[in-house]
Amino acid sequence: MPQNQFQRMMFALMTVIVTVHAYVFYSLYVVNGQTLMSAAGQNTVLGAIDSMGGVYMLGTNLPIWAVVCIEFVLAYTLEIFVGSPCSFRLACKVFDPAKTHPVLFETAIICATVGIMCPAMSFLAAFLYYPYYAGFSILTLLANWLKLVCFNFPFAFFTQLFFIQPLIRTLFKLIFVRGKEKNPENAQTNG
């Protein structure tokens, strides 16, 4: 769908903005919410995070906005340099983009992206959220990574396939295709 490097970067930006917020919510509320509330003796997740002084990351407690910013920078960088290019190449190995229905080809790209980004971001999260106060062990890191992949992969697959990517593709078409339609002579020379 994106036609040039700028559009690819904007598409990745839009995707990562939605995805990072979804994952921070999922991680804090769904996966760790009960643990946070019981550890802090609070009856809400936000109350627990506030009473603990933030979210534990990199051996210290950080505000939620800092967690979102750190994860955003890592996810966007990984998406631009690894996720997008590799997922497109993987999809092209299975399907010919010229002969395959666009919905099937886009679905293949989404599945390949999840297959690449979920383990990679889970590995980074295993480092970011590692319990450094207990000392460092590579086996603990690998166990935490495997646990995160098991938690994140189903969420990543279903949200990307049925919610995030359809939303981003719709917004992308509204922004970039509508811009082409308003200037028909530009659409013909660039198209």
C-alpha cells in the first residue's frame, strides 16, 4: 500500500503508535494487573503503579509516559530496519504480489511482521523488565523471553490481523489516497 519511502515510514509510525499503546495497556492491565494490585495493596492498576512510583523498567521505576516513549523508539526502529523489510521479503517468497489478491498478500505481510516483531520486541522487553535487583542470569532472561512470547504472540496476531492493521490501512488510505485524488495531475505523474 505505501508507495515510497516516506509513506512506508509514515505507515510504520502510525502502526507503532497504536501498537505500543495497546501493548503497554495489555502488559500492565491484562498480564500484570492483578500482580501489581496485590503487591501494592491497591484496588486499581493505576493506583498500584502510582503507589510504587511508576513501572519497573531498567532496574528503576519509571512513569508510564517514559515506558511508552522507550518502547515506541525501540519498536519504531525495529519496524523500520527489520520488521517491514523482512516481512515483505518473506511474503514475496510465498506469494507473487502481482498475481496474489491484495488482501491475501497483505495478510501474509501482517503474519510475517508478527512472526518477526513479536519475538524481537519480547526479547527487548525481557531486558527492559528484567528483575535486576535479584542479580542477572542468562537462563532467567531466556525464560522471561519465552514467557513474554507466549503471552504476546496470540495478542499480537489477533490485534494486528483484525484490529490494528485494518484501522491503520483505513487511516492511511484516507490520508494518502485522498491527497492523490484532490490533485489528479499529481496522481497521474506519480502513479
